[in-house]
Amino acid sequence: MTTVLAADVYARWACEMRLWLCSLALQNQQRAAPATPTPAAYKTMRLYSVCSLPSIVPIDATWSTAPVDWDTYWQPQMTALRLIAADVVAWQNDIFSFFAEQSLPGRFWNLPGVYQALGATQSEAMEHAARDVQNAVAEFQEREAPLAPTLTPAQATHIASCKQWMRGVHDWSYEVAERYVGWSELGS
């Protein structure tokens, strides 16, 4: 099946791709810097470098029942939920990739690594990052709950896309991604 993106959908995707590409340059600068970034600085950069936001646009486009238009996509409550979903995807990916990325050149490839560089033990760093994910999921649910009775079909589609992306990345990371190795070392 081929999905052809409408002009406004392509424009959203292109906008998110530009943010992603710019964030990659900033991410590389952060990794090369001698100073440890604060968790807030790392999270801000990671929000865009995770590439969730460009991915959600074509997910929305594949749902044929309620297309997500430009105005729906940029509504403040939809934007807030989308950014939280991107955080969840980024930080859970960081947790799963923690061990594999320890040997990569440069520094601060993931959120647990930032916590560890700031003095947390390996276990504490993982716990801090996991708590960040749990708090973000709870915030997503808290923000979504009061909206549920009033959602338009397009808003419901977009929220479903965000949920599908959060869950899909988790399942992919946990079950099938061979790059996530080293988990047996956590207790050592």
C-alpha cells in the first residue's frame, strides 16, 4: 500500500524533519563538550533528536478514518501531548540503549549516562531515567483524560498515533532490537 502525503501533511513532516536535522548538529556539539549537560538541557536536545515528531506525521496519515489537518496538529493541547509522547519515546530508547552506547565515541548518548556523569550509580541512573518515563506517561494520561469526551475524530486520531508510537517503540526496543545488548550486566 502506498500512502501519498497531502501538501499540508508533507509540510508538517518537512517542518519536523528540519527540527530533527538541526537537533542532530546540536547533539553532536553537546557530546563533544567537556561539560556535563544538565538533565534539562539534555532532555531539550533529545526531544527533537529522537525523530519521533517526523514519524508521527505519516502514522497520522495512514489512519484513513479521520485525517489530521494542519490546525488540529498545531492545537496547543495536541502539541503538548505530542511533545510528551516524544519525551517518552526518547527516554525509553535511552534506557534500552544505555549499555550498547557506553562504548560509542563522544559522551552523553543517553539520559542514564547524563545522570551517571552527575554522580548517580549505574542503577540509580537507570532508576532516574525510568522515573522520568513513568512521570511523562502519567502526565500524558492526565492531560488526555479531560479531553476525551470532547475530542474531534482528528484529535482522537492524533492521540492514538502518539500512543501507538510510544508503545511501538517500547515493544520494538524490548522485544526485537538486537542493538540493545548488555542488559545482563546491570546487576554487576
